Amino acid sequence: MSSSLDALNQWVAGVAALTKPERIQWCDGSDAEYRQLVDGMLTTGDLIALNPTTHPRSYLHRSNPSDVARVEHLTFVCTPREADAGPNNHWMDPAQAHAKVDALFDGAMQGRTMYVIPYCMGPIDSPIARCGVEITDSPYVVANMRIMTRMGAAALARIERDGSFVRGLHSTGDLDPDKRFIMHFPEELSIKSIGSGYGGNALLGKKCHALRIASHQARREGWLAEHMLIVGVEDPRGETHYIAAAFPSACGKTNLAMLIPTGGYAKDGWKVWTVGDDICWMTPGDDGRLWAINPEAGFFGVAPGTGANTNPNALATLAHDTIYTNVALTSDNQPWWEGLDDRVPAVDWQGRPYDKANGPAAHPNARFTVSARQCPSYTDKAEAAHGVPISAIVFGGRRPSLVPLVFEARDWTHGVLVGAAMGSETTAAATGAVGVMRRDSMAMKPFCGYNFADYFSHWLSFDKPGAKLPKIFHVNWFRKDTDGKFMWPGYGENLRVLEWIIRRVEGTARGIDTPIGTLPAPGGINVEGLALGQAAERALFEVDTEGWATEMTDIASYLDGFGDRLPRALRDEQQRMAAALANTAPRAWAQAV
Ligand code: GTP
Ligand code: SPV
Ligand code: MN
């Protein structure tokens, strides 16, 4: 027997001795195993069967109302030295962290089944893919991991070949928020999560492995693990550009990844291909380009706001074989959420008769779990072992003011600054206040498994001789008018911006240089038929020099928080931008589109 399987068996035995489960089940990822799990959960009430006519083989799970989102304040990166975790992470000494959670794991699985889930993040034969094993006492986690990862026998065989794997130990414990911890040990390639059964806290292949642990591995091995969607945009000539975009949680990745061309774009033959909606692993290829895979096999997407007008591809994907978490129900047992349609639900996400006075019917962070293969725009290229070549990287967040619809960074270093300086309003994807503006560098604030200062250095290091790096852009779909309404229609219309981006990559679209970067030249973005109105047209395509000077001051103090570890080049770039803004007359670059 290979040493990695020996190590796995030893670890499983050790965990069983600590957690004392009633039985151990090694998961093979088969259909029969999935059916058995689902049947078990239907019996216990962990799952509720949905209307079999409208939603075949689909189920609702209601999580504990105190366990509905990621918990950033309970998430720790446990490196031997605190400085290696950085000001962007909560830190705990590894020995102390192990002791703290092991005490909680002691006997935690009594009377429960302990599931052992071998999984692969990425196509099973991809050199960019990496494997892990999650041990959990939650059948809901197993069912979700089967959809979200390549789980089972093939992954186990690859673990044997690879010789190493990420170890993730999870128990729902007693769901007491005071005994909830999501601990990462990047140097040990291990994760210990207890006290939550929800999403990113519990499906350890996702944020814990594919971002926090993987970002650490990626730095060591010379690649990038990012909170990005991957989308292919095919123009009428049949030319496809792949774009990777980092938006913070609940800021539009799934929607952009599944965009459907509308109006003239559809007529002209534009096509959009979904590769991934949340995570992107990128590595330099022999040709100097960055090649990307989606390490996931499914979507764990935000339900509210998903409707026929916004994301018809998602609705088509959800037609069958879907697990819903914390959505509402109609009187005939169909899943429902705000933004789906104008029916009135019968039962809210907590199972109470729907009453407007209790707030939204679906939890704002209600989610669907579904296989990527069910998405009509999913492309075979997502299964390619070597990945897809990335032409453009896009950063963006929820910025109700100041930030224009789109701009392009001058070069890689400037682009890294644009990503590092990214800001966005917080959302319901994590517990805590919603709508609070914070810096969220590269949309990785909750997910980078090491010091952001080192992460910025790592990003900068890709700019070397022979590299053919993607161009970097920043977008903002979330600019608001004085009435608080979004100025830009978003969703399918975002293709207008993607068109400008790929034409910039090809060198055929004109731009105007401004102190913050290159904006579309007048007429550069097709706004035909949008009726934006004059105020919106102006706001979406202008640079408010004074507002940006204030923004640069705020960015400078954010960067100061990383002290001496911050790469010099980033600080220099920030000072160059601040100086350019100061030397510019206080006027706006208004654009007559
Ligand atoms: P995570 O899965 O949490 O990482 O989220 P995400 O980045 O994939 O966000 P998602 O696409 O699920 O969108 C989150 C919310 O933003 C949904 O309610 C969407 O309806 C809304 N949204 C997405 N794209 C747009 C857009 O272009 N404009 C506007 N106004 N809202 C959008
Ligand atoms: C996010 O919060 O960015 C998500 C959902 O994609 S979770 O899996 O809970 O992290
Ligand atoms: Mn996400």
C-alpha cells in the first residue's frame, strides 16, 4: 500500500478515536451512495422533498437559523508566526488552535456516522488539480461535496498517485455559535472546522481548501488560487477570449459566468461559455500565458435575485437534481425566493407560514447546489486538463459612488494595485453588517491563507521576461443614483463591457488615459437601446478627480496597515497615482457616449 493511503488510514483511525463515531463510511461517490444518503436525510427531516413534477430529485435543507453564512470572525489562519497570517486574517497559535478544537471534537461524533470523502479539486487528470479528504459527520455535507467536487474512487486513486492530500476535519458539533471555529493550518495542509453545517464553513473543499490552503500552496509553487469566475466570450467571428473576474461574495460572479447575450449581441452571434463561477486556479503555461481551471464541479450559488430576467441560465440549470438551502416554499412545494417571480410563498425559510412582517421569505444568503454539467452554457473546455488561457483579469465590487463602470490598468503592477485597493460593500454571504464599505483586495479578504503583503508580492512576481500576462480591468455594476437605484442595468447587458474589454485586449478599442487608468473613449461602449439617461451616462464614464484623491488617501492608509512587508513597487505605484491625481485640474472626464 502506498504511503499516502497509509497516512490516510492512520489519520482516519486517529480521528475516529477522538470523535468516537458509531460507524465509519468511506464514500465512493456512486449514484447508489448518493440515493442512500438522500433517503436517509428525507427520513430524518434534514431534507424535504420538493414538488417532483416541477423539480425532480430536488430537495430543501433548512439550516439552523444561527448558522446561515460564513463566519469570518470565527475563521483562523494558524501559522507558526502571527506575521505570516497577516493583518488580513485572524490568527491563532497552531498548538493552541489544535488544543482548542480537539477538545470540541472529543466525542463529537458519538451516535453519528463518520463519512470519509476523498475528493479532487479540478479535472481528475489535470496537473493543476489538487486532492483532499474531508471527514465529516454531516450527510448534507457529503451530498453537497458530491455535487461540488469530483468525489470518490477516482479521487482516492489520484491521492495514491499524488502522495499527498489536504486533510479537512469537520463536525457540526452542537451548532453552538460559541463553539464554532474554522481553523486552517496551511503549513500542515490541514483544516479543522466545527460547529457549523453551512456552505463555506462546512464544505471544506471550497473556501477552506481551494482558497485558503491552496493560496498558500500556490505561493510556494508559483501559481494563483483566486476567488474568481471564469467565463469564455465568443465573438461573431468564432474567436473566444477567457476572462477571470474577482468580485467579492454575492457581488455577481455566478451571474457574469452564466451571462446570456441579449438583443443585438444574440442576433450577431455572440456566445458566452461558463467555465467556473467562484474559484479559479491559474498557472503560467509554457507559452507564458496564464492557464486556468475551475477546481469545482458544481455551483453553490446565491438564490435571491436569480430570475428569468437576470439569470435564465441559472434557472435552466436548477430544473432538476438540485439541493436548495434556506429558500422559501410555495403552496405546491416549489422552491421560491425574492426575485424569482411574483408568486407569494406559503412557507418561509424557517418553515413558518409566510408573513411579510418576518422579513424576506428566503434567507438573503439562501443557496442552490447543483452540478455544473446541468448549466446550458457550461463548456467542455472546463474539463480540459491544461485549463483555458486567460486574456483578461477583472476586479470589481459594490461601489454605489465614485467608481466608473469600467477602466483598464496601465500595466500589471498598476493592475495589482487596482486589485489590492478594491473596495466593496459587505453582503449577506458572511454574518455581520451588510452594506458596509471595506477594502477587499482581489475579493480575497476572507480567503487568503497568508499575509496580504506577501500575496501582493506574489502577484507582482508573475511579471517577468517571457510572461504574456492578461490585461487587468476594474468594473462596477453597482453605481447608484440619488434615488438609490442602480444606474447600470447589469446582468446580460454586462456583455457590452466585456466586449470593450476583449477589444482592448485585441488592441482595437480606443481608450482615454486618466490618472486612474484607461476609460472607454467616447462611443467606446455600446449603450444603444439602454436609455441610461444623461446623469447616468456621465457618472458611469467619468473620473471625479477630487473624489479619487480622497480615495487614494484611504488606499494609502490601508496599504500602510501592512507595514514594511508591503512590496515597494506597490507603494511606489500608489504614490504615482496619487501624484497624477494631485497634478490634474479638478475636472471630470465626462464622456459623450
Ligand atoms: P458568491 O457565491 O457569494 O461568491 O456570490 P457571487 O459573486 O457569485 O454573486 P451572484 O452572481 O450570486 O450575485 C449576487 C447578487 O447580486 C444576486 O442577488 C444578483 O442578482 C446580484 N447581481 C449579480 N449581477 C448583478 C448585476 O450585474 N447588477 C446588479 N444590480 N445586481 C447583480
Ligand atoms: C462566498 O461566500 O463567497 C460563497 C459562499 O461562495 S460560501 O461557500 O459559503 O463561501
Ligand atoms: Mn464566493
